[in-house]
Amino acid sequence: MDEQNTSSRATLEQMLQRIGSDFGSSAWMMIDQPMISSFAKLTQDEYFIHVDPARAARETPHGGTIAHGFLTLSLLAQMGYQVCPLVEGTKSGVNYGFNRLRFVAPVPTGSRVRGHFRLKDFEVQPGKRWTATWEVTIEIEGADKPAIVAEWLNAGFL
């Protein structure tokens, strides 16, 4: 998906009113070995715990390969497109970074993950700009602990 889900739109005022609200969860996304291997090659992080299932099963407590934390994190944009509304009047939006980010649990190959979004803060700033602060949890289907917890910032230009 190249564009944000345009079926969900909100005005600046609606975003301000929804501070503290849950916006829901994205669809589940499969993280399989071809995805992990492609990411490893692209990022030049071909550490065996990601790309060698036999060795990872023998030498790690994970029972096989696991996804890179940054791979799981990189899916956040797609998850956000599914859940976070398009702020009306925004000409351009960008990833503005993180206030807090923790990789809580490894994601075993073959797992499904999804993102859950809560709007922590929304500020309209001078210069026709806004900033949203999202509390995000990337869950692993069937796991007790999430893969990632983060405070993610997005900015938009009006």
C-alpha cells in the first residue's frame, strides 16, 4: 500500500479531541524466512540468528531463526497506514522519529505480528505543521510479550 488508508480521515480538531484514545489494531502480518532473508541482504545484517535456521536451532534458545528487530519495526509504517487517520488538509506527512523504543521479545520466523495504536498527544504547531505522538505496541500472535513497545512521532505539513 503506497497511500494511507483514506477511508479514515480526521480534522485537526477531531485529532485533538481523541488524545488518549485507542485507534485500534492493524491486520496481522506474516514474517517468514524469505522476508527475513531479503531484509538481511538489503541491510547487510546476515547474522546467523536471522538467516541460518539449522544453526539458529542448534545454537540459540529461540529454536530457529528470528526476525531482525529493525525488520519488525519497519512494518510499523504499513500498520499505521491501516489504522491512523489521514489528517485533513495535510499536504505531506513524515516519520518524525521516536521518543522511546524497546525491542521486548524476539519474533520467531513464521510468526504473525500486528500494531496497536493509541494517540498519546497531538499538537498543532506554528508554520502550518502538526505532530502526533502514538503509543504503539507490536504484538506477536499467541505470545505473552509484545515484540516492540514504542512512542512514535509523525509530523504533517498543512
